[in-house]
Amino acid sequence: MKLMVIGSGGREHAIIKSLRKSAGVDEIYCLPGNGGIAQDATCVDIGATDIDNVVKFAVEEKIDYAVVAPDDPLVLGAVDALNAQGIPCFGPTANAAIIEGSKVFSKNLMKKYGIPTAKYEVFDEPAKALEYVEEAPLPTVIKADGLALGKGVIIAEDRDAARQAIREIMENKKFGDSGNQIVIEEFLEGPEVSVLSFTDGKTVKPMVSSMDHKRAKDNDEGLNTGGMGTVAPNPYYTDAIASQCMEQIFIPTIEAMNDEGRTFKGCLYFGLMITKDGPKVIEYNCRFGDPETQVVLPLLEGDLLKIMQACTNETLENVDVKFADKHACCVIAASDGYPESYEKGFELTIPEEIEDNVYVAGAKAEDGKLLTNGGRVLGCTAIADSLQEAIDKAYEMVEKVEFENKFYRTDIGKRALKA
């Protein structure tokens, strides 16, 4: 079989490494991929959102199955366009991907179907939003409606920060048209849990839970990033919480989407907060999380391609989805200065003995060398019987990776160990 994975980051690298283990896979193309992914797939220089050329390539190369990994092409309708040419895909159609593409849509969906989430208001005029935050309880959470590279959520601790966030998003168009509408919602407290799940629109099979570390610096200080590391499973996600989520959140969400005529097939990511009143949804994503995928897929026992195809073919209930009873830790090595300004183009060395456990996010190949080419450069994932052992092994790997201006958090998994 010829497969095509769309995307270019560490998440895509993890998906490709997992798919390579699947039976019957002859060739994997990655569009556009990166210099590190090129070790495991044939990279093709076509951007993930260049849907016309993605489809043209898929048709010309007679691709048997496509995995659309990032949010942008999903929201833009990549799956619809590929399906129209008879190419089966893993990922939701555009009318289902709206669950991530519009915060306003997802909040209204939860309200309509009684799915637990934070209280909120929607605004399409800056003046009304500014008026509202003068009285809103603090801290308050301000979200751009559309996609904003994971940076469209601002937690405002005081009124000044709230006013500034509204002006930045709605008036200064920091995130472009994504900020035409905003959601202002109550600040929830409690441990956060990420649960990725396979679904075919009828059955939901959750993956192992994980804990992301979003802030750039130790002790959860510094700016929000795309994620500086992850551990799985998340100790706060007990069996009791899991069954409560299945009953009150996971199944109701899938049924709500069906009722709206927006059947969701693919990976639906539930960003949850375990509050004193029980689990609530902070956000939905219409795809695998990054870097959560880098700890979740290495724990998967079984054939990823078969599971993905079952999601496409609506036969998921007949497929076993099992995860190893072990712990995983992924530590991200980034360029110093990320997520703001940073230098790139430094030579990157990954020792051969750890290559299988390294997922490259930002690198390019040039003159036979690998050079850094992004804020998050790569993630090192270790699996072990205990969380402490997984953490120790992941850090041993990160130390072996070499590039100038290497930066990483030193406390990934610390919160999970405390729990």
C-alpha cells in the first residue's frame, strides 16, 4: 500500500513511525515533511494547505490511503477534496472539523447538548466585549474563535490584561479573521488531561490519557507554547473519571455531531479539566495533539493503519484498540528564545542509537547535514515500567542530541510524579 501523511512536525513523524510497523505498507509519502521525517518517509515539497496540489499528487501517485494530520487542512476541506477523487482518508470532513475550527461553534454545541464546559459569552463587537470584562470574574479566559496556531487563548489575570487581549485579537487582528468573534469564559481550576480518541462516528475508543506541559519554562512559567513535553498516562485520569467522561462527554459529543449532520470520523481530541464539579471540556481538537501523539502512539499495541481504516469504514467496534501498561515521557528540545524569536540553521546531530525514539519537528536537510529549522526542533520519547524511569531515560536522550542554542524544560513529568 502507498500511504500519504500530510503535515510536517513531530506529530507527523510519530504517526509515520507507527504506520511503518503496519502490515502491508510499502511506501509512505509526507507532504511537506521535514529533514528528520525524510529518514522514515519520502518527503514531497507540497504545503499541507495547498489542497489542489496535495490532491493532484495523491491522484498521480495512486495513493491508497491518506492521513490528514494538522488542523488547517482539515478545516479547509482536505479530506473532502481527497474523498471526491476516491482516496480514503483518516480525518474529519470540513463540516465536522469545525469542532476545532470555531470555538463559538463548539461552545454552542456543548451548551445545546448539555456537555459540561465553562460558562461563556460570545462577542463579535469589541465595545461589547470590553464592557463585559469590566464586570467579569477574574481571572477570565479570552479565546479567538478560529484557528490561531494554538496561541489564540489568553488567560487574563486582571482587567488591563483582559482589555489588552480583546484589543489585540479583535481590533489589531493579531490572529487575522480568527479573531472576528471571541469567546470569553470562566476560568476553570483543576488538573488538565488530554484524551485523544479514535472514532468512526458511531463508536469511540479513547487512547491512553496524557499530560501536556504548555509553558516555555520550568514550574509552568514563561509563555504558552505548542507544548514542551508530555507524559502518559495522566495520573489524574482515574478509571472512575474515565467512565464519567465516556458517559457525559465522549459519547454525547459524537451523538451531538451526528444530530447536527456533522458526523466526525478520525481522531477527536478532548482537552479536559478535572474540576471540583467533575470533568469539563476546555477544548476540542479535530486531530492528534502535538506533542501528545509522541507519547500516545509509542504505547499503542496493534496495527495503527487497521485502526485508522476502521474509523474511515465505520467498523471501529470490531477492532481492538489496546495500549501497553507502561509509562511514556516525551521531552521537547527547542531553540532558545522559542516561542518568540530564535535562531535556526544550526547543525543537528542525533546519535544512531536513539533515532527510533526521536520525533523531529523543525529541521531541514542541506548538503548531507541536518539543520535546525524551527522553534520546537524535536522530541525524545522513552517508555518504561515506571514514570520516573521513563522521565530519566527521556532526559538521557535529550542530552545526547546536539545543536547550538538547545533549550528544554528540566521538569517534565514532575507534576505527574507528585500526583
